[in-house]
Amino acid sequence: MKKFLQDRKRIICILAPLLAGMIYLILCLVSLGHSVSTSEAYSAYLVRFDFGGIWNLAGSGTEPPLYLFLLKIWAHVFGHADFVLRIMSAMFGALTILVAYLWIKYKHGATAAIIGAFLLAITPFFVRAGQEIGAITLVTFIVVAASFTLQIALD
């Protein structure tokens, strides 16, 4: 068994984070149709304004302007339905899993990275964040990517 895994380590290292990301997306997509909260409705409302209007009104909500700008672009390309707006959060969550996998692999090896990616993919809080119109997954992605970049710079 050990030889089998060693021979296929490269393939496993490519497929494991992709599989973890797919599991995460499936878990997020299962309940994207739930009712909209007040902050989600406000974010969906704000993206109907131009960028200047979003900038002026962003301070009265809970979401940072960068997230609202990206959500506006996303809505312009894919539409304004609640389901569609929630998919952007799920996509940032999947990207976070991939970057976290690379960071863990860089510091602790492939086995730890595979375990970490799958644990992050099934974490209930993170899955719930990917099911909402909100900046949690974007902020998590930025923090993980910046931390990984800093780790590389320090090493």
C-alpha cells in the first residue's frame, strides 16, 4: 500500500485539493436557496448602485467596499438572483481551500495538507459562510493568501 501511494503521490497531491474544493462547493450548493438575512438583502440592494453610490453607502452596512465592488462586477456578469450572488462566496471559499492546501504543504508536507484541506472543506462555519452573501470567505481568502506570501518571504 505504501509503495502504491508513493508511486501516485503526485497525482494524489493534485487531485486531493481539487476534491476538497469540490466537496466544499457541493456542501455550499446544497442549501443556497435558504431565506435572505437583512445584511444579505442590504448587500444585494447595494450592488444595484454604481461604484460611487456603493462607496457612499458602504459605511452604513457590514460589508467592506472591496467585497461590494467585486459583488457588483459578479452580479453584472452573472445576474442579481440571490442564488447567483451567494455562489461568489462559495467560489472564494474554494479558492481559500486551495491556497490553504499549498501553504500547509509548503510548511508541513502533503499528508498534513490533504488532511487540512478536507477539514477546512467540511468545517460547518466555513460552509455556512460560503452559503451567504457576505465577505467572510473573501476576507479569509485574503488573509490565508497574504499569510502564505509572508511565510514564503520570511523563509
